[in-house]
Amino acid sequence: MQYSDKLKNLILFVLSSEDYRDEGIKKLNKILYFIDFYFYRDHERLISGAQYAKADRGPIIDNYKELFGQLVADGVLHRKDVNGPILYCPKVKPDISIFSSEEIEHVHDVLKRYGRLASAELESISHDQQPWVLTERNGDIIDPDLALLVDIEGNGEAEVSSPVLKDELIKLADSV
């Protein structure tokens, strides 16, 4: 399985952060989702370029099992699978130079906000957000444009910065 340098280094960045308390692959998937979708909300692009799919316990990287298996096979990660959650440990340091200063600051902000929360708390947060809610079936790819509807502040209102998307949403709301 192919993966981008950005995705590989984002995973290494998260796993190497002091602000991240590892609880296994479920939590890691949520953190990566929050990083990418919150960045997309503000900049209309994902940092990692990964696709995320709907799953019972919240968003996951599509084909994450193959991805992490390949990262282990490539000597990037070590898998720990002992009586509990599956944990991954970095075997190499992240190359932070491939990220812009804006991306680095964003990753730090998300990790400070969510990195120490329990996996169940992250699952609950993701289940309340529009990208997960509006994606119909488990296994379906979550449209990154739905990130524009994420209400990070919890006030019930999402600010849509794209005028084109804003017009589309108004038309959709009027048609219902």
C-alpha cells in the first residue's frame, strides 16, 4: 500500500508528541481525523491527503489496517498487541520540515485540545459532528467538504468560509 510522506510523518508527529496519550489505534484514527478535518475547515485542504471512512466508533482512515501494516513492514512503526488495544510506536523520528509552520501550529493545537482525552470522549465528539452524522453507511468515505460544517466551538453554528459552498447549502436548505 502506498502512503504519502505527509501522512507517514503526521502519524509519527502525533505518536512522538508529549501532548498525545496513546490508547490505541481507535484514538489515533480520531486524532488524525480531527487534525485533517479541522484543517480542512479552515483551509479547504487536508494535511495528510488521507481519506476517512465512517465506522461505528467514529471516523477512521480508509484501509487503516493495510496502511499501518505497511508502515510496520517498512520499519517506520512497531506494533504492540498485548492484552488490550493495538498500540504503535515510532521507530523513526518525524520529518517536521515537510510541514508548513501553519500545519505544525495546527497539529500542536489539536493535540493540546484532544491529545489527552480518552478514546471514548473523542468518539462522542466525532459522533456529534456533521461529517460523521451526514455520512450514511459504515465504510462510506466522509466527504472532506463536510468539514466546513464542523462546529469546533460547540455553539451550534458552523461558519462556512467558502461562498460557493455557502450558496449550495442555502439552496439545499431551501429545497427541504
